Amino acid sequence: MTIFKGTILGLGGTWMSGLAHLQIRDERQGEVVVHCENGATVRALENCFGNVIGEGHTINNETGGHIGKEVYYSTDAFGVLEGFTPADDAPPEIVRQYEENFE
């Protein structure tokens, strides 16, 4: 598994599709779009950072708690988000894996 690290720029999705995309400024790749499952990702971001879910069950990309947060994240073979961890809460094992990916 490859671990990446970056800063969340935003989250977008479409109603009823179940699909979303997380926009990240990756430390090594620049700006990337990571595809993800809409509901699960929104709930995970809300749980970690708060103020993600806006009025009418929309995504709060203006002042949301997820904007500007640094995360470690991984994707599957198709580039779909497997999971993320706020950088401030990352255990030493994740940091070690991230650093070893790019040695």
C-alpha cells in the first residue's frame, strides 16, 4: 500500500450518484483528484474535522472544517480513496510508511 500526504482543498460530488472527488494538494504530486464514495467520505470528514456538512446536506467547501487540513491517505489500484488519517493524529507507523514510499 502506498501512503500519500497532502492538504485538502475541497470535496465535490453529485446528488444521488454516490460518487465524490476529494481535491488534495499532495506534497509530492501537486494537485490531485482522488475519487471516493460520497456518503462515507463526507461522514468521515465530518467526524474528523467537523463543519463539513452544510445546510440542506450539502458540502461546506467555503468554511468547512476539512479545508486546509493535512492528511495521510491511500488509494486502491484504480486511484479510489481507501482511507485517510489527519496528519496531527497519524500514528508513527503511518508516518514511517509514508517516508519509506519515497526513499
